[in-house]
Amino acid sequence: MLTSVRSLMAATILAGSAFAAAPAFAQDDIGVEVSANAAVVSEYRFRGVDLSGGDIAIQGGIDLGLPAGFYVGTWGSSLDEDTVGYGHTELDLYGGWATDLSDTVSFDVGVIAYLYPNAGPGDFDYIELYSSVGVGVGPADLTLGVAYAPDQDSLGSTDNFYVYSDVGFGIPNTPVTLNGHLGYTDGYLTYTNNSKAWDWSLGADVALGETLSIGVAYVGAEGRELTPNFGYEFTKDTVVVSLSASF
């Protein structure tokens, strides 16, 4: 369930290495599971959009798995404070419910708050509702998801719609997983002048034991970018490399 949440948040980076679901490292008597993750990425891409100014980003989070399929968690990343006005930190808080519909199909629904505590003047924080269905067959898995941010001041008094798919395939008898991502945004969060954009990534992850992994992905987005207004190419295609750990 946590993999789909992080895919939604970053929709991007290496579709599985920096945001892979971490194994629980503690479980109490009432069934609460605690897990954590940390990563260093060469660039932070949110749905194909560069939010770290082409610089390295430090990321990490903590998740609590609660009884009956409920969960809560938090995840954060460093940002480029000089480019888009979000400040130097993103902090995401989320909660939801996930369940297995069958041996191969899972369902996830929840809400996430994107917070920017060091942002400049103006409204930047916003809330998004999300849901996804995952299908796993052997070494392959497919996730189809949708997210909707209702009308908010921080979104220019408009809304935002996002739909995406993630595909993963673990090569048998190897530590390598191949990943693909495709997403479509209609609304405020596009950095384009027609409020519509596609984002995508193709990559691979290599597990280094049970805790560490490295990944690489070719990431990009397409749309009529507002480069003349911002003076920076937020969606230029790039290669993103990560080193991540789960606990």
C-alpha cells in the first residue's frame, strides 16, 4: 500500500527504489507496524517536474501500518528554495486504508497533504485525495491510480486532476527490477500554459542486500512549458540516480 502512496507523491523518481515500501522494523501487541525509508537522489522530480533545481535532494519518511488496513505516514524532501518559491523543504502527511481484494488485486484510498513550511509569501500547501488498484502476477505488478486536488487558494482557486500507471517487473533470479511510469495532469500543477501535461519515466533498480538499493531512470514531461515566465526548464528530460535504504 505504501508503494502506491509514494509513487503518487513523486510519480517519478525511480518508480520503486527511492520509494519502495519498507519492511516493518517494529510491531507492537495491537498490530501496529513501523517502517522507515531514506534516500539520496540526484534530482527530485514530482510528476516529471524538477523541484530541486537540478541539484541533489535528501529524502525520507516514516510509516505506521495500523489494524484493519489503515495507515498513516510522513515523507519529506529537500527542495531548491530559489526556483519556485516553495522554500527548501517539502513535508507530506498522509493517511488511508488499503486491502487485498484477492490474491493478486489490491485497493488503496486516502488523503495526502503537501506542506511547504519554509515557503515564501503566499499560499503553497494543498490537499489531494487519491485511490489506486494494484495487480500482481508473478514477478510483474501494475498499479493504476488517480488523484484529485479540489479547488484551493494554493492552486489558484482551481482544482487538479492526475491519473497514472506504474509497471514493475522483477527479473527472475536477479536483484534487478525494471520500472515504467506514465502520468497525465490536468490542472494547476503542470508548469505549462495550457494546464495539461504528460509525465513519464523508464528505469531499473538493483537491490544491494535487504536494506539498500540503487536505481537509475530516464525522466521527463511533455507540455507547453512556461519557461519564458520562470526562466528555468522544469520539465527537461534527465537521468535521475538514487541510493535508498529501507528499515
